[in-house]
Amino acid sequence: MQALDRLAKLRAAMENLGIDAVIIPTADPHLSEYVPAHWSLRAALSGFTGSAGMLLVSAEDAALIADSRYWEQAEKQLPAEIALIRLTGSFLDHVTTWCEENLPQGSIVGYDPELVSLNLAEKLRSLLEDLGFEADALAGERSLPLADIWPDRPPLSMSPIRLMKRPGRSIVEKLEAVRSMMADKGAQSVFFSALDDVAWMTNLRGSDVPCNPVFLAYLLVERDSAELFVDAERLSAEAARAIADAGIATVSPSTLHEALAAAALRGQVMLDPDHTNSLLAALVPPESQVRSASPAMMLKCVKSAEEIRAIEEAHLKDAVALAEFYAELDERLAAGDVLTESDAAQMLHAWRAKDPEFFEESFTTIAAYGPNAALPHYTPPIHGGAVLEPDGLLLIDSGGQYECGTTDITRMTPIGNPSPAMRRDAAIVTRAMLRLLHLKFPAGATGAQIDAAARIDLWAHGLDFGHGTGHGVGYVLNVHEGPVAISPRAQPVAIQPGNVLSDEPGVYRPGRWGIRVENLMVCEQEQTTEFGEFLKFRALTMLPIDVRMFKEPFGEGVELLNAFNAERRDKLMPLVSPRAQKWLSAAAAELPV
């Protein structure tokens, strides 16, 4: 069934429900960033496959709100009947403007409360009512009939659930920390809805969401008990024993609503209003709610020393696979093989899969050549894609899930002889990456305060990029992890020692080329002076930057680049094949100062 056919069925359902418009976010009931296929309604209705965006539909009009990462992709994928709204402010600003422009006063605007957070639902309702519209939570008998609208809807994934092999902290230790934070807030219980929170708290892993080793479940922790809402038969015997020994009972997901309501009768329930859907939050009366950022989110973003050591091991494994891949790619291209973007992605997967601790990608590999690299979240087709032919730059943004950590890396490699303009952009972006990596900053600084360090070099040339500079990364978990980020729009959360973040500035020239260079780095203490405590970053990514893409001389920062590459080249040389050693010698050659 095509997107427009589903859209027609949606409009028929809207008429039956007596609503004038409906808001379709990119979300599941856990408000995940990466949405399982079963919940990809926005994509099914619009044909747009990007990982973020919001669809607005009325009887006569439809529009997709998307941020700058997806503008080119949306223009290519959206049917003519769906307009593209380029996100420049908040989603809600664009929603209210669209409603004012397309709906008469008094119109009823529906939304699924299971797909909208408590905070967002309250803001949406308030804004719409102030403008003379009515917000309608479509639940129960008034739910959208998805079986009719989307008859070919994929089933829910119900993967086996296992105990993670290398936990950095015990389940009991995590429960104790959460209960301490719960007591500080005067709460009797805390409810976890975000899938990575549940996985982190229990030291369990699954594969219900591609590239994210999580499983569909909820967790309710009280002062002297805890309940995991999941089908018990999904747990391995080892996993079941581990959580039982930690005092976590396994209960049927069908009892969740009753359990939440009962918890509210026993005392205050702590919940994250940005990561709890409004349907579940409504089961806890407002007077029984303690609204707070998820304690698991705040704890898991600070990696333990044991976790950091394991993450370093994962990055070394990843660098070995990448060096072998790039060496094979060079050899095959030099031999005249005709290779495409998808060939490159499949070759890279094959090299990662040789490591026994690798179990999946941490996100779908972005192998983008030429103009495709100007799309920050481009995904090559399963077969084919652009041919890697001279003369340009190949961007590969990829990552692996290993039993010892999660990786994310972007590298550029020259194919043939890239133009001087391409080489110039590559040098500017690399210099920007290095400037942030070597930044020293005071404790308490936020990602919004340090973001400019990765843009100064670009601004000097009249360049910039629309996405954030860095995101948090989980430990054998989601490759995007909050709440810490480096971005002009980052939350006011201080960067702390133990935070693992990406450093990925870029330049995108639509229709021509795109450049991005990315490492992961860990925040560490730098020094304490009479002016206070200062922090720094240390790179975790262990693959060198391919210097063959630069036009000599590199200029400012060449000493930093040489030192970065030398450390990685020397570490990798004994671990890789002679072919990969040859590649390392060329790609990580010392540049003249």
C-alpha cells in the first residue's frame, strides 16, 4: 500500500471521529528516537523515511515539519500532496502557525497521547486552546483505527532478552543510586519508560529496535521493590536469575496501568515529563507526580572507570576493522573494481563482523559519495547507490555495537583526485574538530557554551552547519544518549568527567559535496587552579584521519593532527594485516609543519 492510500484512509477515519486535523509525530509509546517499524506511522503516511519529523494532516492539506538534516531528503521523498515545512524554531511554533493558516477557529486537532510526552501534550493543548482550537487526545474508543489505515503494519518485534556480558556496574548498585535520588525528591517510586533507561537499570539487552540493543518494557522501582513489565518468557534463564537476585520481579505488561495507578495511591511517583507519554502519565494524578529528569538518564551518562576502559577496547577493535576495510577499498579501487556506496557499507560490515564481540551496527551506515554526502543523514540503498569513481570524497559515518562498547565514527577518504575546493573544506572541518577536541573549559560549562569552539574555524570562512556538534553515546546502548550534548540548542546540563560525546563538525554544499569528520571523546579533569576546576576531552576513536584528502600545507593545527595520527598509527600497526599497515603508512603519514 502506498503512502497516499494510507493518507486517504486516515482522512476517512478523521471524518468518522469528528476531528479536523491530526498531528503524527515520529514516536513510539516509549518516545524513542529510533522508532521500531511497528510504530513508524509518520513514514507510512508520508513516504519520508528520515528518523525525525512531524506530519500534520487536515481534510485538504498535509505538511511535514523537518529539520535541516532532512530537507533535501524530504524534497525527494515527499509526494507533491505533502508540503515541506523547514524547521527553524520549535516544532510547536510551526504546528500552531500551520493550524492558523489551514484551519478555521474552533477546529478540533487530534493527537495520540501514547506518542506525545506529558510536557509536549500540555504545551500543545495550551497553545491550541489559546488560538481558539480544541486539542483532542485520541485514546480508547476514539483511537485512530490503525488496522484500517495501515493494514500492512509490521508486527512488534519481540526479541530474546539477555544479560549483558560486560556490565560496568551491578544492578543492585544502580537500584541503590536511583533509590537515593528518589528519596531526595520525596518520592515513593520512580517510573522508567525510556527503553535505554530500562536496559541500563537491569543490565539486560535485546534487539527490538534495529541498531539499539534495547527491548520493549517498562520499569517501576519502589523503595523496597521493583517490577519489570515484560513477557517473562522472553528472558534467558541467566537474565531472569540476575534480575530476580537484584530484587526485580517480572510482571505482565498488561498489568502496567493498574500498577501505576496503585503506586500513585501509595505515595509520590517520580516520572520524567519529557520521556513519559501523556497517556501513561495521566494514570498518576498531578498531585502524586514528582516531575524530574530520569535518574537513570542522569546516572548512565557518566561512565564509570570500568566502562571507559571497556569503551577504549571497543574503539580499538573498531579501528582494526576500519583500517582493514579502507585498505581493501583502496586495493579494489586501484584494481579497477566498480564499487558503489552500498558495496562499501557491506564491506565495512563484513570486517566488523569478524570480531566475536561485535553484534550489530550502532546505526545504519551512511556511505555517501559526491552530492549524496551533502545529506547529513543519507542512507545508501541496500544495493547500488552512487558509483565510487574519480574525483571526489567518500564520507562514511558508521558505528558498531560491541559487547564492550558502542562506537560512532565519520571519516572522509579521497577517490581519485578531489578538487582543491573539496580539499580546502576537508581541512577546515578537520581543524574545527581538533579545536574542540583540545578545548580546556571550566567545570559547569554546558554544551551550548562550548559549541562555538567547533565553529570558529568555519565561521572564519563564512561556513556553518545546521546540526549539533556532538551527542552523548551510551555504553553498549543507544548511539544517541541524553541529556548532555554539544549544540547551540543543548539543554542546560553541565558536561562532567565521564561523559562520552561525539565531536562532528561538517560542511554541506547541496548538490556538490559534504564533509564531516567525527571522533568520540571522553570528558576528564584537566586541572584545578585558583580560578576553579577545569576540564578537557580525550579522544576515544582510534582510527587516524586520512591525510591524503588535504592540500598541503595543512596550516594551523598540523602538529595536533600529526600527533593524533601518530598515536593511532603506532597503536594499530601491530594489530593489522600487511595490507592495512601499508594503508596506515599512507593515510596517517606525517604532514610537513
